[in-house]
Amino acid sequence: MTSPFSTLRSALRTDFTSSLVVFLVALPLCVGVAVASGVPAELGLITGIVGGLVTGLLPGSSLQVSGPAAGLTVLVLTAVQDFGLPALGVIVLATGLLQLALGALRLGRFFRAISLSVVHGMLAGIGLVLIAGQIYALADRKAPGTGTENIAGLPSLVRDVLVSGPALTALGIGAGTVAIMTLWKKLPGKAQLLPGPLVAVGTATLATALFDLPVRRVEVSGLLDAVQPPGGSDFGKLAEAGLLTTIVAFTLIASAESLFSAAAVDRLHNGPKTDYDKELMAQGAGNTVCGLLGALPMTAVIVRSSANVQAGARTKVSRVLHGVWLLLFAALLPAALGMIPTAALAGVLIHAGFKLLPVKELRPLWREHRGEALVLMITAGAILVTNMFEGVLIGLVLAVVKAAWETSHVQIDVDDTGTGAVRVRIRGHATFLRLPRILDALEALPADRSVELNLAGLRHLDHACMSALQNWADQHNAHTVQPAPTGAWA
């Protein structure tokens, strides 16, 4: 019989090894997300550390891992460009406080009501914008700006790269990083003990150092120097409508991504399932601390979380320890960051962007649920041509309209024997979305005949339909309309 002590020792051993795996996966992603967001690389590590040491200790989901996410890169970059780096701390702090409030009000579970097509469209849109922007970083060039500007500038980028030796070198480093990450998954299981992103970035860094390649490297300022707590003037920007809109966007997207990640992680293990309200509060606590430190926002990240589960983690100890390893690396080996070529990090994020695109799922979704596929594609396209917040709002509106349209089933039966009254029976859900069809059927009836209108089969009759039916009856001929014996005039 296994003793409790030996069981605990076994769990701690597997959690220790799992934490090392998660650390190796998180390290290049933390740095890459920070660089792509236009902030010092150390800020990505700080968010990863807080995700382990703060959020990792709190209840909610025991096995999912939090840190800076590629899904918020575009939003953070835009916020930094619009309001400045010091204002980022205010935005993240306000996001964390809102998440704490939403969790305390037990609203976490309602994030699960968001249409999956909108969520997948949001992730696909993020992936497209991420790819369009990081293609420039792949060649050590600065992206023009918005998603549409980045796409429009691709021909100029190609011409520029073809005549520039350093740009071609950087492109080779970045493309090699993507190739290693893609091929790494196809190697035997034992060869994958080291995470693909770490191997790819490590190889690129080694090649850059050995051959002294003329490519850009990550700029290092030091962990303590990178910490920029928001000041009084930064909080004054809360009066700006644009900043408040950005905070709402951060809150909704970070919360939704974290809770959807929790649902996915729950399907990967047989342990305790997520308490969504507590998890939302844990994310809020982490973002509050990140905001006070002026760091990047955090979410639960499915890549790190799945690596944690697959490595055999049993408790939250593994995710806490991964934060410890990040802290030790940032404190003891900061100069190592300055050796990493930015093109390699761009390759990591391009690879992550492609993984956000539902390439395999889109074709069967189009065959079986065409409306859902349209919502997904329009949401992704809207994010690419507008911005994250507006694109998600467009997707949500489309999803609501689609759901309302599909639930508004109305069946209209007309019985006209040629003599006597025309019998019309309406069944289903009569809403304003089906009003044109209902009125077309009624207005097509003979104007000189009486009509028996049976509404007993209606499960729902909204105010717009009720008023329209009454107006039609008054115009037709109130003296000749006779309700059917089993019907009910509304």
C-alpha cells in the first residue's frame, strides 16, 4: 500500500520536472511577446514571474499557467503607441481591478456564453495581425502600423529585403527559427524533451554569436530598470475616453482568453476542475500586480498550460516554481537576453500566429455550420482592418443577430378553398426578424375575402409583430376578420 508521504514525494518530483519544462517553454515566449509589444524584454519576464508567484499561488485552476500572451500583443502595441509606455501600467492595473470586481460579483461563468465562432474569429484575427506585423521584424524592419498598412506594405518590404544583405541574413535567421519549430514536432517523442521554441531560439542565438551576424538583438536594460510603476500624471489619463475603451478591451479579451483556456485545460486532465470566478479573481490579482510594476498584462496561456499537463504536473507547485526559475534567470543571467536576435523571436511569434488560425477546422465548419463560419471569418477580417475591440464587437453583434435569426422560426399555413373565409395559421416564434415574411404572406391574401387568423401555435410574439398584425387587420377589414375558434387574437 502506497503511503501518503511517498505519494506526496512523487507528486513533488513530477511537479519539479514539469516546472522546468514550463520554464523552458515560457522563456522565449515571454521575451518575444514583450519585444513584439514594443516594450523592454524584461517586462515580459516580469509578467511571467508574477503569473507564477502570484496567480500561480491563488485558487481557481490548479494546472493552467499564466503569463504574457501573444493574443494581447497587438492591443498592447497599439496602447503603447497611443498613450505611451508609462500609461501601460495604469491600463493593466485598471484591468486587474475590473477582473477582481467581476470575479467577486461571480460573473466569471458568464464569459462562457460568448459564441465560440467569435472566440475563434478573435484568435484568428490576432494571428493575422501578428503575422502581418512580425513579417517585418523577421527582416529587421519596422512595421508600418495597422494590419491593413502592414499588408499593403509587403511588396515594398520584399523589394527592400532583396537588395539588403543584413535584411536577408535576418530573414534567414527568422525563417530558420520557424522551420526548426515546425519540424521539431515531427521528431520522436524523446527528442522533444526540450521545447521547440527554446531549441529554435537557442540555435539562432548560437549561430548569430558564432558568425557575428549583422542582425538586431534584444535590447537589455536590466530587470530593476525596466520596472516603471505608473505615476500621478499617468493616472490623469483615465479621463480620456480612448484609454477607458482600451481598458474595457483589455479586460474582456484577457478574461475571455483566460477562461476559455481554463475550459480547454480542464479537458486535458482528470484532476479538480476550474472555479471560473476564483480564476478570474486570480487573473485580476496578477494583473493588478503587473500594473503596479508597469509590466505587460497577463492571461492564462494554453501553450504553457498544455505543456504543464503533458509534463505530468499534479498540483500548482509546478506553475509556482516556473515563476521562480524565470526570476532567477532574469536576476542572474540578464546579459543572455542581449544575445538573442529579434528575428528569431519574430519567427517564434509568426509560428504562434499560424497556430491561432483555424485552418483545419474551417472547412468542416463551413460544410456543417455555414453561419458560424461566416461569423468567424468576418470577425477575423474586422480585427485585421479595424482593431481588436471593434472587430470583437462586430463579431458579437453578428453572433447575436445570427442566433436571433435562427431561433425565429415561423411557419405560415394558408388554407384557401376558394369559397368562404381564408384560414391562416401562424406557428413558431414571431419576431421582428421574420416580420417581412409574415406581412408578405398576409398582404398576398385576397383583399375582398374574410380571414380567420389562428395564432394559437405561436410560442413567442414580440411587440413589433403584434403591432404589425393589428395594423394589418385594421387595414384589411376589421369587420371581416374572424379569429378561429381555437386561436387567439393578440
